[in-house]
Amino acid sequence: MCSINKLGWLCEPGLNCTPVNVLTDLKIDSSYMAFNANGSFVYVEKRTLLNINLETSSCSAFKYNTSVVEEDPSNAFWAYDKASKRLILTDNTADDNGASFESYQLEIDGKKFVITFENGDKEEYTKK
């Protein structure tokens, strides 16, 4: 909300509201994957987060706090079905729901590979 050219948040009368942290943008700066011969897999992303700063912003000029975060590595296991060109990933956590499996179409061309998701989106990676 905007009041007297100052950004704020809505809080119903009688509630003890605390200031909110408003994430306005998330950018993936870099990511890497490591496929190990033993079937283990590691994925890490470095992200830039932009949060609106309610204290220094006005209603017509937003100011942002920027932070760079390297996510903790995601560990999984992988398998590749060459005949169907499918990459299969499963997490390595055991819980009451069992392991989760994800399958992606994978095109490999030299040092480049392209993952196609179920919705048709594609991500391209280069082997280093």
C-alpha cells in the first residue's frame, strides 16, 4: 500500500503484524551440474535476489536490497536410457512418501546437451 508517498503493508487493526520481506525478482546467475560415474548427481545454483526496501522506497521510486546466494547443492542419483533419450533423476532422501523420480528428454551433441521438460521448456548446458 502507499500512504503519504511511503510504501507499507496492510495490517488489520488489532493484529500484531511484522514487516514483510517482499521478493520482487530472482535471477539465476549461474548453475552447474556434476554427473558422477557412480550414478550420483549434484546441482548448484548461484542466484541474485532483489527485495524491495520498504524503508527507503517511495510510492514512485522503488529501492531494492540485493543479495547473492549460492544454494546448497542438490544431491540426487541419475540414469540415462539411451534408447529413449531420457534422463532420470531421483532424490536421495528417504521419507514417508518414498523417493521422487523425474524424467526428462535429453539431447546430447558433443559438449552440449539440452533438457526438455514435460511442459516443453528447454534448458541448454555445456560440458566443461
